[in-house]
Amino acid sequence: MKNTFKNINYKIPIKYHLIFWISYFILNVVRWGSYYEDYWYSFKSNIVTVTLGMLLAYFHVYFLLPKLLFKKKTISYVLFFLIALIVFYIVRTELIFIFINDNVWPESQTPQRAYAFNHILVVCLIGIYDVGLATTLKLTTDWIFDRKRIETLQATQLKTELQFLKAQIQPHFFFNTLNNLYALTLENSKQAPEVVLKLSEIMEYILYRAKEPKIRLLNEINYVQNYIDLERLRYGKKVHVEINMIGNIEGQNIPPLLFLPFIENCFKHGTVDNNKLNVLIEFEVTEENLLKFTVKNNYNLFSQNTKDHGIGNQNVLRRLELLYMDKFTLNTRTEKQNYIVELTIQL
């Protein structure tokens, strides 16, 4: 998890603090210099006011908010903020008296005295303005970082869940295949070496190709074909499978191991023990860039519970939801003792 979030920095780099306050200082110098028609006075006064406003803003953002307000200590927050405003006013007023000008409010149209109500009100509003500006920027930045963190976390969780769901398919498949191989070896069947060869091809596919987020559709179809070949070796002439490919199959990429559970269900719930199993599989890519996957197999109405047929493993549906959200449809139905699965994906 550390590697996932190592590039997310929750602290604003110092250079951006400097850029902001220097820009803010220059803006105020130009603004009030043009108002006073005295840029030197504006420069000197803003050194005091902007510096103190910056300190007040940082005190609010990095102490009052996280230590008091965010911890629901509202009374303490208000009390300390009022004390900070008082200190801000006194220090600002005295520094202007000492280093800049006896007139602490030259922009006023009428003579004003320091520590008078109007002067206190205006200076405190200036401090609140600086605090509000800095706080807004900080909270906005935090919101952006949190949004990025949440999106990264969700992407990581999604990837982890997809890997888990995909991994669930593989042990189930290998378990069934090894059982089949075991049965063939007990019978000293000449088909056992062919099963081993097919199984090795499937293992190579899973170990080296299926790790990618997406693979070529043709490779996935070939993987399905290898599985069907293994089932044919097991059941012989009892199984008839037809695979049709329509449209631009070669140019498409899909997530790996997406179709196998549907195919497995045909052999799990189809009529292969006492009756012939007929399976029709169709992959079609339409001009609208839709992939239509259809599986149709016969079943024994008296020995099979069609409600249990489903998609075999519910993780297939979950994977589809995670991968395609609302860009897929999955329908199942029975028709004349045939079970039909229809999956449509927006490529």
C-alpha cells in the first residue's frame, strides 16, 4: 500500500507558499500604491500587514482548524481566534506607528485614531480576509489531494478485487481438470498425454498471458477451445461443440478469463452422462463495437434444476460489474430444453 500512495504529497511545497505570498504582496503594493499615489509607503506598510496577515493565516490553518475546530472544540476555537485577532491588531498598529507613519489609517476620508472602534473593526476585517483567503486555498488543496487519494484507493481496491475474482476461477478449473486426468490414468487411457499437453498450454496462458488487464479476444477464444478439447477427451462422442466467430474478432481486446465459467456450466449442468451434450458458442463483434457472446446448451429437464444453472460462479457477474459498470448486459433464459446465456459488452 505504501507504494501506491508514495507519490501523493499532502503538504504543499514551500515554493508554492512563497509564490502565493509574494504575488499577494505585489498585488497589494500596486493596488494601494495607486490608491495612495505613494508606492513607497504602500511597499513599507504592506511588508507589515501582509507579513502579519500571513502569520495569522498560518496560525488559523495549521493550529486552530486541526487542533480545535475539526475536533469540535468550538468554544476554544472562537476564543483563540479572537485572541489572535487582538494580537494581530495591536502588533500591526504598533509596528506602523514605530516604523512607517503616525497616521495608522491614511486611506480614511476623515482623521481616525488608533484603538478606536472603527479602526479596530477595519483592521480585524483585513485579518479575517487574509485568514479566509488562505483557509479557502488550503481546504481546496486538501480536498483535491483527498479526492486523488480516494480515487487511487478505489482503483487499488478495484484492482485487488478483480485479481482475487480472477484467481478464484483458476483453482476451480485446475481441480476439475486434474480430476479428469486422474480418471484417465486409472483407466490407462491413451488420451492422458494429450490431456497433459492441453493442460500445460492452459497453464502457460494463465501464468504468462492472463496477468495482463486485457488480452486479444482470439487468445481468449483459443483458451476456451483448449478447455473444450479437454472436455471432449473426457466425454468423447457424447459432446458436440460448435464455435462461431462473426465480425472483427481479430482487432478486439478483452479482460482475460471472462468466458470460461459460462462454458464450464454447460458441462456441469448439461446432459453429458447419459445423453449427448450439444453446445453452441458464438462470438460476434457488431458495427457498433459491441461484443455479443452467446452460449446455448441442452439440459435434462427432469434431472437438472435450471435455477441452479445460473452463471456457475457469481464472481463472473461481479467482475463484469467492476470492469464494465453499466456497459454490459447479461441475460439467461430457457428455451425448449436449452439453456441460453447472452452477454453483450460495449468494447
